[in-house]
Amino acid sequence: MPRALITGITGQDGLYLAELLLGKGYEVYGLVRGQNNPKIALVQSTVPEVKILTGDLTDISSLIRAFSVAQPDEVYNLGAISFVAYSWENASLTSDVTGKGVLNILEATRLYAGKDIDKVKFYQASSSEMYGKVQQVPQSESTLLWPRSPYGVAKVFGHYMTINYRESYGMHASSGILFNHESPRRGPEFVTRKVSQAVARISLGLQDDITLGNLDAKRDWGFAGDYVDAMWRMLQQPEGDDYVVATGETHSIETLLDVAFKAVGIDDWAPLVKQNPAFMRPAEVDLLIGDPSKAKDVLGWEPTVKFEQLVTMMVENDIAEQKAQLR
């Protein structure tokens, strides 16, 4: 039975990945920060077969202890401070966790593997936010990185450190440059879930409107459940490498609103949407669209859920959740 260690197990990607690996017969360990983490209950209810370990990406000794218990064949580093807007408010902590945390877990992996360096396969969750001020459209594995947020800068550090460990030590280390991926499990602070929850509440008469920032920003949005399959496929390859994981399509926030409100039968949403400069980024990333041709050719991976399906799925889930809370 293969064994996997997942950091960031409490996030949407961690939960979907755990489900995928358990379905393939893995023994799965999930690293959670803090013994009283309120999200532990979510993991226990969603994927009860996962064995929970406590640890912290900023504390390498806790990672080494986790390795000694999990004894993983595969490590998936999904843990990060992942809300981009927060990274301007606390750039130092974001750098420590999202950037230096990658170095810590790479080093813990190397120490655990010892001389048999490739006995543990490593996955790093890189991000399309690394492209920032995009220098090429669409963005591929070779596009120049130009991050526009402390989060993006930290992800670039982790990305290049992963490459460095692969080239310096021969580690089977891969980075998935994942473009925006969403699901009903997405945190409510992210714009897609903020929209889907608000639209659900507006349709039920529980909320009057929604306030957003830049409606012109464009993103390449896919389904998180599809993207974790790409992660697993990377670690089944003979050697580690870097892959863009994306749909190859881009949509604006306005289009997101079109689809979300259409799902509840509202065509003219303009009176229901307000804009507030407070939600604007200090340095905006205007257009992200990925070129997933390498993932398709090498990994045999393609997205299965279209944008409209994804948004509708999220709205319908939030309507059901809101109705359940009213009972």
C-alpha cells in the first residue's frame, strides 16, 4: 500500500486529493497546524480514513517528526497562506509559510530519504500568480515569472527551490503551476465562492447585494477535483518536472457574475452588484490564461468540468447549504 503525506489537507485541494488517493488504495497522512485547529473536524468528517498529524511548515523539526510517522512514498506540499489579498497585510508571515516553508519540507524530505533520494516523490503547489505582470499569453512552463503580490513572490521562491532540489540532489520533485481552481469547498474569502454564496443568498431573499472590486480582471478557472488528478499524475512519471495545469480559457469577473446569476434566473445583475476600491489589489494581475499542452501530452490530463458547469455547481451547492441553515 503506497503512503502519502499531504500538507494543507484542510483546504479544498487537500480534501479532493485525499479522496483521490484513498480511492487508489493509498494510506494517507494529513499535516495540520495546531492541535486545536477547527478544520480538523472537517477533515475527519470528509475523509475519516486520513491519519492526522500535527506540524508546521515553519518548524522543520515538526516536519521531520511527521516523516518518521508517515514514512511517505509521496509528499504533496499544498500548505500555504493562500489568500492573495492577505499577503499584502502580512508579507512576512506569507514569506515564511508560503516561501520558506517549501524549503523546510524539501529539506525534511531530503533528510528522510537519505542516500536513496528518489524513494520519495515530491509535489510542490506552484501558482499562476507567479506570472503576475504577464509577459506572454498564454502562459507556459517557460514564461518569465513576474509576481505582483507578496504571495506570488513567495510562490516563486518555493517554485525555484523545488527545481533546485531536483537539479542539486536528483530528487523526484515536480511543481504544478496551477491556475485558478475552484469548487464548492473553496473558502468564502475567494471571489468565486464569495459570488456563489451571495447569489444563493440573494435568490433566497437573505441578502440584498454583493460588493466586489475589479470586475474586469480575467482568470483561467477550472475545477479543483480535476486539478488534483494532475498532481497525482506528475508523481507517477519517471522523473520530476514542471507542468502548467489550466483550462486554456479565460473569463472575467463579469462573466462569472453572468453565469452565477443566470443559475438562479436573474439576467440583469447590475443593480445587485456594487464596487468598492477597498477590494482592489495594490498591484493587479489583469489576465491569466494557461497553456496546458504539456500536461495533456505528457500526463494525459485534461479538465473534465467546464466553467459554466463549475459556477453552476457552486451556486447550487450554496443554495442547498443556505436552505439547510434555515431549517
